[in-house]
Amino acid sequence: MSSRKTSSLLFTLLTLSAPGFAQTRPAAADVMIVGCDHFNQIYKADKPTTDVLTAQGQQEISRFTAAIARYRPDMLAVEALPEEQPRLDSLYALYRQDKLDLATMPGGRSEIYQVAFRLGKQLQLPRIYCTNAPGGTSQGILRTGQNIALYQQAGAELSQVAGAKRAGLEDGSLPLYRYLAAINQPEVYNLVYRLRYVTPARVTNSRFTNPDAAVDTAFIDPRYIGAELISVFKNRDYKIYSNIVTQALTAQPKRVLALFGAAHIGSLQSIFASDPEFRVVESRKYLKQ
């Protein structure tokens, strides 16, 4: 390219970037991913400390909600599919009018009702957004391949840490608030991130064992079997991200709070960190152990 053409191109770029020509970009919004276990799944009838419907459980949930309420989100996103929005809107409206009894409602232990509804009502938010996406799979479908021992070792390390936290919750030595605060700390959720999004890439030359319908095996390359598993998980997270940001285009929030399973924390944070229209806020800032 001649020097004259180069100068012309530089002049054009500089001109377009000048204040009179630049498109105005909205101020970046804060986004905080709060990890929360699925209360319906951790509940055991013979382990009262796992029940969010007991008086003690309600106190712990109130403490957890009060902690994240200090972030003062003006948009609240939850792990429910967009097609569930009409039903969630209806239930949330009843909850805000004190006409919904979660103790007798099927699935009433859900973190969406116990945390998101409580938080939304407290902050007088008009809507709670359904931003989940289908997809994902079981980590257990990756069982063989070159370097599989590295993946198994990462899984065992996570199981040891997570198992100790769950055991503490079940025997009462780790109250629910502290349990939830713990899974929002980097030393815990980064173990999940490495297991799902980093270590599998080292596993090669194999096939999935009993993959479910969410995995399109027709396009799986056995040479990169571990990377293929990462792509399944990441694909769902990008769809979740898409659901959040497209809803945000309409809502125009200043502070987004996304309440999701703890396995999503590291991945969603990494995606939002690359988006200049958002600033990632760590939940540990509000959830002290």
C-alpha cells in the first residue's frame, strides 16, 4: 500500500473516531453472577439443615438475600427458560401481593422463589427475567481418552471440596448462609471452571460414553473429545449470556444480578468480562464468609 493511501486510511479512521462522528455508547452496566445451589435438589427429609422451609432455613435465606440486596440490582435474571416467563410473571405478581404460599407450593423450595422473589419484592423490581438456555450435559460422558487421568483428578479434587461443604451443610456445622457464601468464593468456583472449561481440552482421541440428546455426536471430532465437551458447556453459557444482554437492551439496567447454579459463575464472568458494555462485580464483595 502506498504512503498516500495509508495516510488517507488513517485520516478516515481518525475522522470517524472524532466526537462528531462516533456513535454514542451507553454507560457500562455492572453485572454480578451469584452462585446458588438448587434448594430442591439439596433438600433431604432426614437432614433438617438442608430444608429452606424451616424457621432456621428461612433465617439463613433472609441473611443471604439481605447480603446480595446491598448490591441493589435493578435487573434480576434467573435460571428459568424464556418460555417460562408468563408463568413466572404470574407467580411473582401473586408473591408481591402476599398471595403465594411457598411452603405448600410444588417446588416451593426453589432458589428462584426463595431468593429471587424475596429480593425482587424487597427492591420493588417489576419483573424477574427468565434467562436460562437449554443444553449442557453430564460431565460423566467423558470417561476415556488420552490424558483422561488429568480430568479424573480434577473431578476428584472438586468432589472432595464440594463434598466437604455439602457434608457440613447436612450435619449443621456449616449453616446455609455460610455454605452459599463459600460456593461464591473463587477458590471453590474456579475448581468447577477448570473441570468444565480447562482440563478437558487435555483429553484427546476418544468418544463420549452414553451421551444424551443435547450432544450432537454427528459433529464430534474424537481427536478433540475433551474440547468438544467444553464446547457443549460453553455453548449453553453463551446462550444464557445472549438472553441476559438482549433483555438488558430493553431494560437498560445499571446493575444486573444473575442468580444461577454455581457451575456457571466462572464461565459467565469470563464472557461478560470481554463485553465492554458490562463491568463484572464479584459476588464475594457482598458475601462474606
